[in-house]
Amino acid sequence: MLDAADLPDDVAALKAMLIAAQAREATKDIAIASKDEHIARKDERIERLEKLVAAFKQAAFGRKSEKTDPDQFDLALEDLETAMAVIHAEDEADAPAGNRIAKPRATNRGSLPKHLPRVEEVIEPESLICACGGCLHCIGEDVTERLDVIPAQFRVIVTRRPKYACRACTDGVVQAPAPARLIHAGLPTEATVAYVLVSKYADHLPLYRQAQIISRQGIDLDRSTLADWVGRAAYELRPVFDALIGDLKRSSKLFMDETRGHSACLLLGTRPSQAGGDHPQQLSADCRGRRQADWGTVSDRGRTARS
């Protein structure tokens, strides 16, 4: 703290000192506010992590009726891992450049699959002339691989079938026949229908969400339209379904799960049923082996026993 005797008598000098002191105080206030904001963010994330940990403990060690559904557990785990990554990123950003400690990142072991196409880019130095005036020659290289993705992009297949006629006679018009389509006079190609099926039954993406995703590219498709594609594809896949059922029926023992509204049942063309229904028996009526479902076991002679 300055003593009164140390203060200059010049008014302009006093004003300069006062302005400098105010600037220092303002800088301190900004630094304090930034730290307070940083602490508040950390406290908020700590509270969220504590709630997630409590949910995990309940799912792992709680009573059976309180345990979390496995799918919901995975979603919560994603939230926890994401929150931890945010905290680590903030710590790295807040730390001074010279004081940053490199932490090992959680990465998948092994290299990327060989069947993926490689797009190589070579980054050369700005100059290949040495400081001594000589030419530089390559003595090695560092190679890194990163996983890239090309988002799904729809395109329009335009099919043209020219018509030809002879100038010397009037025998008619020649034109190539139209190619066969999965959906006659329909909008989608077979690849588009396959994309919708895989998204629905392999990736568990409902049709209304697929319609929302497709609409981001300016394509207006109703859920009912997608459902029509799925139904027609299921009809065309009926021979595959029959072949699979025939192979299963030749088994010595057949296990079945009576689940209402199972997506695989809808895809294969069978009706969803309520627990305890007779659809498993109808589906495997001429099965040669022993049939077992979650509601009971039916032998080849029709006797039923609890599983």
C-alpha cells in the first residue's frame, strides 16, 4: 500500500495511477468471476455424476424390482462417460500450455478393419531446401489413421429407355424392357428398401424417426409410406422365411419365445400374439422334434409341460 508521501503532486500522474489501479482491480474481478463460473460448472457436473452413480448402484445391487432395464443402463452409462469426457476436456483447456499433462485416452485396441477404403493425404513441409542450401531427402514418415464417415446421402436414379424406329419401314418401335422392381411403379430402389429394413430391425430405429431423418434432406415421406415398403418387402421375403422355418422344423429340439409384438415376427410376416397364445404351436405344427417355449413345453405327441 502506498504512503501519502509517496504520491506525486502532479494531478495527471495521480489520475494515471488511479486508472492503473482500477484496471488491476477489474482484471482481478474478471479472474475471480471466471473461477467462480468454473467451480459452479464442476459442482453441477459432480452432482450429476453422483446421481448417475446412485442409479448404477441401484441397478447393480438393488432389489430385483428396482433394477434398471439393460437398455436404460447403457444409456445412463453413455451419459456418465460423456460427462467425464467433458470434464477432462475442460481441465485440458483451462490448464496452461506448459503445464498440460498428457493422459492416456481410452481407445479401442487394434487397427481399423482392412476392408475399409483408405483415403491418403500427404502433408509435405513448406520447403525441401535445407538451411545450408542442400536438398532434403525422405528418411521416413509418421503414419496415423483416423476413422471418417460419409453421412447417408440419398440420390435419384434416373432410368431412360430410348425408343427407336426404322426410317425405311413401319415395323414398329423398339425399346428395352423396363427392369423389374421390388415395388411396382414405386418410388424406392431395392437399396432404399433394404436401408429402411436394416434401420428398423437391426438398428431399432422406428419408421417415424426414419421419416424425420430423411426429411432433413428435403424428402417428404410419411411413416405410412415406409410401412408400406416394409410390408411389401416382408411379402417378398416370405420364401426366405419358409426356408428358415423348414430348416428349424428339422431340428431335434426347437426353442421358441412367446413375445408380444416382436419386430422379427412382423418382418417375417407372422402375427404378434399375447403370452400364452397358440401361434408357436401353429408355427411349428409339423415339427419333428421337441418344442419348448417360455410358457411350457409341447412334445411331438401334444403333451404340455411347464418349462
